[in-house]
Amino acid sequence: MDFSRVAALTAGIGISISTANVAQAAFVMTLDDLSTTGVDVILSDGLGVGATTGSSLVTTAADGIAPDGFISFNGGVGSFTVNVVTGVSDPLIGPGELDLNSINVSGSDGILEIRLTDTGYTGNVSAYTANFGGTTTGNVDFNFLRDAGNDEFGGSSFFDPAAASGGAFSGSGGGSTGAGSGPYSLTI
């Protein structure tokens, strides 16, 4: 193989790698110990470190877990020494369904904010659902958002369950989209 073919092949690979990390991601999870500066962990379904999401967040951790529609993080975040957090969305569940499960252990008092969002829900769906569950020794509060503007982490609250404390917790909430509405986003 001559030098010009090697150079062209190398340039082609470099372009495909660089464009893969600037995709506008739809399914995003963030974990943030509010006592630290900035958002501690940003993941997006199927993207590596340095990718940009639709809301201009830059991923700080790679999502190397298949299949599409599944995000998982396992590691420490600030004073939270154990975090096992999963998010599930379309195409694994749905349409119009979002699921967050979280197990967190803290070495000291603190507030951990976990956000999960997915955009681009469409189709002839009459209802949407957000599910949550996990365990903690602290208190848990949730907010469920739906955004007709299809923005990551945007919208207004459609379900506000009672706060949970200590031990296992789970629940779900939902609402009506109106047949054929979309695109819209869901956020927990």
C-alpha cells in the first residue's frame, strides 16, 4: 500500500472518530454531589468521554454498556462512596417510558442530584410513564418532567411523589400525551 492510501485511510478514520463524539445525544444521565463544583458525572447513551449532548453538556464518563436505551454508572461521586445507577429508556422500554434505579451510600452528609432525561419521544402514544426505585439510608425526593419542546432536562412537572426516606423505595407516575403528540422529552 502506498503512502497516499495510508494517509487517506488514516484521515478517514480520524474524521469518523471525531464526528462520533459530537453527536447530539438524546438519552443522558448526570450525577452531581452538590457540595462539589460543576456536575461530577455526565453520561450519554453509547457515547464516550468528550461527546456533546443536545443541551451542550460534555460527557465526563463513557457509556460502554450495550444495548441502546440503557445507561449505567458504578463509582464514587464526591462524598458518595457507592453509586450504582441505571437508566432505561426507548428502545428497551416504552414508548414514552423512562426508568431510574439508584443505590447510593454516603460517607458523610450530602446531597446527590441524579438526573435522567431522554428526548425525541414520538408516535401515536396516549400516555407516558416514569418509574423510579432504589435504596438509601438518607432521604429521597423526585420530580418528573415532560417537555413538549423536546429539551434535555426541560419541561414542567407532571408527577411529584411523596419523598422517601431510609431503605428501599419505588414508584411510578405518568400522564396523557394526547394521541400522536411529539416530539417531547421526559426527565426524572
